[in-house]
Amino acid sequence: MIFKSSLYFATLYLSSVALAETVCIVGAGPAGLTVAKGLSDKGYKTIVFDKSPQFGGKCQSYYDDKGQYHPMGALLFENETYTQTMPIVNASGVQSTPFSYDIPLVIYHNDGTTQVSPIPLSEMTKLPQFKAEIDKYNLLWNQSAPNLTIGYTVSNDLPLLLFLFLNGMIPYGYGDVRDTPILYMLTYMTLDILEFFAGQRDGYIIDFQKVFEEYAKTINSTFYLNSTITKIDRNGSPTITYLANGSITPEIQNCDKLVLAFPPVMDALNDAHLDVSSTEQSIFSPIGITKYWSGALESALPDANGEPVAFIRLFNESSVATTCNQTLPEGRNLLKSVLSKVNKLHPENSTWPSTPITEADIKEFKEWHYFPHYDKTDLDSGVYARLDSLQGQQNTYYASGLNGFETVEFAIRAGNDIVERITKSNAA
């Protein structure tokens, strides 16, 4: 009887703590919305800020005149790895579409010609030497690997897999095999994801902007979209000074805890006017990003992949295709110049005249600061342990793809981790 009574009062106490606490979340992308949902369901008061007028963070879409979406950010998921994404997708009611790399490869050459591979990728990766490398990778997958991606494939005698890494990295903004530590690729390339890029299994594409718009409707939070944060003060309990949508009058929100649900690169922290500590600066300053552009282009182009632009027609019923481009500051001009070279009736013929791509053909074009990551030296020095030690300091928590990898799934996992940490901190 005494035990039951104690349990009752402990439960009542924890409930009252949760109800009394206000958690401010900066960022309405997958991580921020996951934190808001998890904590609000436990009785916390959650307030979400975002400078964008839309939910979803980098999960944004362009909608053509027929209402067809064209993803400008996240677009792919797979059932086995995306375990924490699937409940959100299923509850949203948004329809997904099977998507496969079971296609012939089209290679764009600098002379303006294109070359089609003689067999689809899925047949190529069934060849004995290719299959042997995939099987070997599966055995090595959970072993420690300090290399860069290209070094990993060389040291483990996996030359053919380098092609699959390129297939999964370049078009999606995950850097260069010569620079990206294999730790990130091992996090990303679980066996099912590797088999997807090998054309051996289907993945799915979905309008993630719509998914997170629907998800936000289930969250009992206060949202300040299209808002501007002018100051975050953490002397004592955190306070946020902000301008709400369309307002010129600053308002102040007092918080018990603060969650920064975006990659904590220094530019972003400075934009949020956060009073960054010297310890935080030492941990966040080395974070690198990939400059990444995505666009929606109306054209009759062939299904061509080239360097540094990937061109993917996702929907046969629409003349708009998605392009992905990385690492060069001339992104928009590069998009036009490169695709203009293959915009021709006979792309295999270098002498056939091409039709230039114009501004009118570009329906949407976005720039992202994408794929936050550390370099090999920082990883070797134990930077993730130091990052983890920051969680909860100054009542501040960090949730983004940096916690694992820059995908929707790992952003959601980061959000759920913060929900658990905050809940445990109140139970302690």
C-alpha cells in the first residue's frame, strides 16, 4: 500500500513538472516537430519558431500547375531503415510512389554527348563480382572504419561499390568520396539502402512537405512560422526575443528549456542571435556543410545524369523534372549551361543542335546548407562525445541530422532522443 501511494505521488509530481515546463523549439523541420509532438503529448507546453512560412524544414516541394509535387529537398524513404519515419508517413495519409534504380544508366560527357549503358543497373549489380562486394560490405558494415569513403573502398577491395556510393552521394548532396568520412556513409548506407541504389529493391518517394504539414496538425503546440528571432539569452532560464509574422514589435518568450532543432553551424547560430559559449564554439566551428542546390525544370530533356548535375524525371505525367546540383557557387548558371548541352533531339550526337535552357524553364530553385558533418580529424578526436556532453547544458539541447546523418529518418531519431533526454532530466 505504501508503494502504491508513493508511486501515485511520484506520478503526480512528474505530471505537474511536465505541465509547468515550457520548452521552446527553434526549427519546424522533422527534428523540431518530433520534439514538439513527443513533449506536448507528455504534457509539456511547447512553442515552435521557424523563419520559414512553411513546416518541414528542408522538406519542401514545388507544385506545378496540375498540383503535382516536385521535391526540392528530401524525397526518398525505405521501409527497413526508416523505422521512425514510417509511423509519421502512415498517419499522414499522403500517398507514396515506388521508386527504383532499375534503369539503364545515362552518362553525360563533356563533349555534349550522352551514352546509355547496355544493361540496367539492377542486372549489372547481379553479376558475380558485384554481388560478392555487396555481400562483403554487409559483413564489414558494423565494424569500425576510420577512413575516408574512397579509402574504405580501396582498403577493403570494394572498387565496384565505389560506384554505388557515388550514386547515393553526389545527386543527394552528401559530398565527395575523397572528402566524406566513411562513418557517415556507413550510417547512411545500410544494406537495404545499398541494395536500393544497386537497383535490387524498391524505395519510395513522397511529398515530405505535405507529410509534415499533416504531422503538424496533430501537435498541440504554439507555432510561430515566418518569425524572426532577434536574441536568445541563456543567462538563467532561456528567453527568446522575436518578431512574429508581419510584426515590427519585439515579443519575449520565457522558456524552461531550449531545443535548437537545426544543424548548429556557426552561421545558423549567429543568425539565431544565440549567446554561444566558448565550449560550444570549439565544438560547432569545425562543422562542415555541403552547398546544395535543387531545382524544378520544365523541359523535354532525356533522363540524363551528369557531373555536377543530376536530372531526374520523377513523374511521367508532368513535364517538370527535378535537378540536384552541388558544391559550385555558380549553381543556377551551371544548371542552365550544363543541361542546355544535352537538351537536344539526339543527345548521343555531339553535332546535333541543342536548345538552351532559359530562366522561364526554371520553375523553382533553392539553395540549402546541407549535410552537416565533421572531417576525419575531428571524428578521430572524439568530437561526437564532446557534442553529446553539451546536451542539457544551459538548459539547451541540439537535434538535427548532425546527431546521426542528414536524412529525415535521422532527424526524427534525433528529435526522439531529445524527448527522452528532457523527460529523464525531469525524472532525475
